[in-house]
Amino acid sequence: SIYLQLATLLLKADLKREEKQWQRTIRRTAHDIPWTNVHLLRDIGLDRDGRSTRANVPDAVKVERRVRHLRRVLTSRIMT
């Protein structure tokens, strides 16, 4: 019976190792950026050098949006 328990333990350990290895490869491919494909980089929002193609928004516009959002949230609260 000790051999069965040992075999069960080793099988579980092997399955766990294979699962971790599979998850590791999935994680790596999920973040694999296709640097050679210009069209996919453009879809992601990067240029050939890896820099963002999105234009930076001025701080005044960011602040205005944030204030507008906060005002909307505060005025939509139901007073109880």
C-alpha cells in the first residue's frame, strides 16, 4: 500500500509540473509582441521602435475631464 501512495504522490507531482510548464508557456506567448509585423504593432498602438503612437493629451484637458467626471459623480449621488 505504501507503493500505491508513493505512485499516487509522484503522479500528482508530475501532473502539477506539467500544468505549471503549460501555464508558463501560455503566459509567455500572451505577452509575446510581434516586432516584425508592422500591421500588428499598429493595431496594438506601437510603432516599429516600440514607442506609443497615441498622442499625449495636455494636462489641462486631463484636469478638465477629471473635474467634469467628479462633478457628475457628486451631483448624481442620492442624498439619504
